[in-house]
Amino acid sequence: MQSAFNNSTFQKVAAAIERSTGIKAHGISLSTQLGEDLALDQSSRQKLALQLQESHGIELSLTDMERFASIADIVTCSSRQYFKDIQEPAAAMVV
């Protein structure tokens, strides 16, 4: 399940990059570097974070966006948030 989620998240991130920067999604992979390969500066990373939130409900802080080096970092963080969120309600129900 997590692998499928990661693939779905990757597709969303690639689409958001294309919409927010104009860089074609087909040239993006998990190993694509935000700074070196895509030349995303702080402003571009903020636009990407907003695009992800508005289009796909993926919430990443600007601090997170600044520390991410690659597309894989974004996908991994999003995955951790998602699986943490779905596990916490179950844990809260255990009395």
C-alpha cells in the first residue's frame, strides 16, 4: 500500500512542479534535485508548496520545503504524514 501511495504522491508532486514552474513532469524522477536540477529557489519552493496544498491537499511547511534536497524527500515526508495520520486515530481508540 505504501509503495502505491508513494507512486501516487510522486505523480502529484511532478504535476505540481509542472504547474508551478513550467518544467515538464516527464523529466522528473525521485532523484531529481530541487536546487541543482530544477533550480528552485526559496520563492519557487513556496509556490510549489502552495500548489501541492491547493491541488492535492499535501501540506508541507516552508521550513520543510527549504530543507528538502530531492523529489524523494517530498514524497517521503508526505508519506510519513499520511500514514501517521491514519495510524493515530486507531491508536486513540485503544483504551
